[in-house]
Amino acid sequence: MQHRISHEQDAELDAGRGPVGPDVEARLSAELAAVVAGARRRALRDGDRQIDTAHLLHTLLESDPEAREAFGSGPQIARLLGYLVQRSIGYGLRWQSSVENSGAVPVVTEDGWSPVAAGVMAAAYERAVRRGGLLADGVDLLAALAAEPGSRAVEVLGRAGVDVRELLVRLDGVMAERGLEA
């Protein structure tokens, strides 16, 4: 799938900023674009105003085998998915109608993303660029999610018993391997 990059997007990259808003979706692999579409459906079904990092994490783990592999072969992925299902059927009610916010930008975005999720998507793309890729993929997104302290995704990972620092080390290893392949 070929994505067109506008002059405005080129200027954003030259300015050192990642894509924001709808432009972020032009920087995704086909698989990751499907994850975003699934997260959008999940947010709507859950009655949430915006896609948050927990929606992204849930849909990513359901659909991306490489992202699931980062958790190893033990029971951790089953525990994590079970926790995410609980979140979608009730636990997340305390998040409903609230905006996931880092505290740095107390603004509601108008493009369907929580401010934190929009930043994570930009970080996933920046990670792809650092490894020499043109499009972000599931491992890029998982690393960006895990690297965002205070996000709903990191809260879910912690409650499911995932050591986020260890996960980031494993994902950095995947990035290094890919860098050698690129």
C-alpha cells in the first residue's frame, strides 16, 4: 500500500515533529492501519469519545502476532488479554467520558484521538523512522505504548503483571535486529 505524503507532512517531519491528527494514519503499515480501525470501533462500542492507548493496546494484541511474541510464551499474554477484556466490559467504565491526558496538554483533540494516544502514534512513527522504516508497524506501536508513563495502556500492563521496563528492553532488541535487516 502506497501512502502519499503532503508537503505539509514533509514540513512537520523536517521540523522534528511526528505526524499528528489524521496525518498519523498515513504513516502506518496496512496491518497497523487495521489495528487503528479496530481500536476506533472498540472505542465507539465502549461509548468512549476518543481512541485511547488501552483501545490501541487491546486491538494490537488481538491482531498482531509479532506484538504478542514480545510477551513470551508464558501465561502473561493470556492474563493481559483477560484483563483487557475485563476493562472493555466494565473496568473501563471509570475512564468512560473522560479524556486520557498526560497532564501536559489538557485539551480534547477533535480528531478522535486522546492527546496521549495521538502522541503515542507519532512516537511509533518516529521509532519506525529511526529503524529505517517508512511506516510504523505493531512492534513500533507496542514500544511507543509501553514508553508512555501514566497512559492507560501502561496502567493495564502493570495491573496484568507486565514489567514495562523489561518489555521495552525486549522491544529495543527487536528494533536492533530490524535495523540490521533494513
